[in-house]
Amino acid sequence: RRGVIRAVGDPARRFSEDALRILRAVRFSAALGFPVEAETDRAVHAMAGQLRAVAAERIRTELLKLICGADAARVLLAYPDVIGVFLPEILPAVGCDQKNYHHCYDVWEHTARALGAVKAESVLRMTMLLHDLGKPGCMTLDEAGVGHFKGHAAASCALAAIALRRLRFDNASAERILTLVKWHDVTIEPTRRAVRRLMNKLGAEAAAQLLQVKRADNLAQAPAYRGRQQEIDVLEGLLQELIAEDACFSLKQLAVNGRDLLALGCAGREVGQALDFLLREVLEERLPNEKAALLAALDRERRNK
């Protein structure tokens, strides 16, 4: 009623009864946008270590509600010590100066702001929470003192896998989050062919999510480098165009199949190789996804060998 999050009675006693209430107080703050009352807040910080005794499944449920809250970014910045109890991988990011002109925030603030900039959906928000875990460990300085983070996406993916296992995420969600973390720093040319290749690698849904991740990541960089939003607009437009066209980006969408190639005289491993060749030609838009055109192209290819 007063716009604050307050424990009923003595906060220390309430938190001792069920340590999950520590995280729940922080989650309510993220969801409602209310601050935590001073005495309750002191107990949250002082007793955060008790969260180690709480089952991973209960932690995961509260964490997902927290990071999907409207005020999640503020709460992450205020309570890294609490989050770090069950996600110690985030702690090196706190206060880690990136020393790079693309960034005006340390790694943890960048993470929080990027999380707040993406749609409040659990896979996307969890991706943003984990996407730069590897940055502190990968950081190098050049002769001018500028920070670089070569290989940080792969390092972040490895750390994220550990964190997701600890919190017992289901396999499908974990796989999607790890894919998005792994790909979040990959450069994608704003062309139909490049977007089609991306769809082939990730699938249409994951490709769309990746562009949302890249948009949020860029929004949390220095203002002078947020111009990439226009590039992402173009990529999203191309993706939607290809989806609307029902463009072929996978073998199952190809207008020919193994039986067609067997009828043409292909056998054994040649069938798979031929299908891969035809899909590649379609992805590169050198051939239309039409049965007659594909079979004719394959016939020419076989004759030229």
C-alpha cells in the first residue's frame, strides 16, 4: 500500500523460516518497481548466503520471475551479491571496466541494461543475463590501453552451460539460451543470402530471437555506437520477408528428396552430398527451389565431374 517491499514482522526471522523469501523480496521489487524497505533490505544482503540451501528448482522459478520484471535492470544492479550466491559466474562482471569506446558501462551494468532492453520473455532475458559472463576472463588490453574481448562469446557459452545445469533448466530452454549466447556477437551481413544462411544454422524462430538479442546488446552500448539499430531493422525486415515467402532454408523444405535423387541414379553417400549441394545453391540464391530446376542442375553437376 505504501509502495515498498517489507517483510512481515522481523525480516531476519521471516528469512530464517524460508530463505527463498530473500530472493522473493528482490523479485517483488523487480516486478512492482517498489524499493525494499531499509530493514528488510539490510537483511536481504546480510542473509543472502542462506539461498545456498534452497533447491535449485525454487531458485530458478523466482529468478525467471525476477528477470522478467519491468524493473529487473535496476534490481540486478542493486543486488549482484544476492544473484551471485547461486550464479557466482556473474560476480567478476561487477565493476569490470571494459576500457573500450564502444562501452560506457562496466560489464555488469551493460548486462543489466541489455536485459532490460529485450522483451520480457524467459529465454531472451536469461540469454542477456548470461551473454557476457566470459568477458572478464577474456579481457586483454592493447598498447593504447583499449580493452578487447576476443573469444568472449564461446567463453560465456561455457560458463552459461554450467549455470544452467546448476539451476536445472530443461534441455530445450538451455539449448536455445546457449545457442543465442554463442551467436550473439556474430556479424551478419544485411543481405538475403546471409539471413537465409542464418535461418539454416539456427532455424527461423531462433534467428528472430538472435536479432532481438543483438538489438538489446547494442542498446546497452555507448550512445555513439547505437546506430546498429538500423542494421538490425534491415536484418529483421529481410527475415520477415523470407518467412513470408516460405523461403527454403533447410533440407526438409527442399523441393527434391532422397527418392528423387535415387531415381536420377545417385546412390549411397552421393545422395546426401547431392542434397547438401542443392540446398547450398538454394541458400545462395543461385537456384530456385523448384524440382525441375534442382534436378537439372544436379544432372549438369554430375556430368561435369
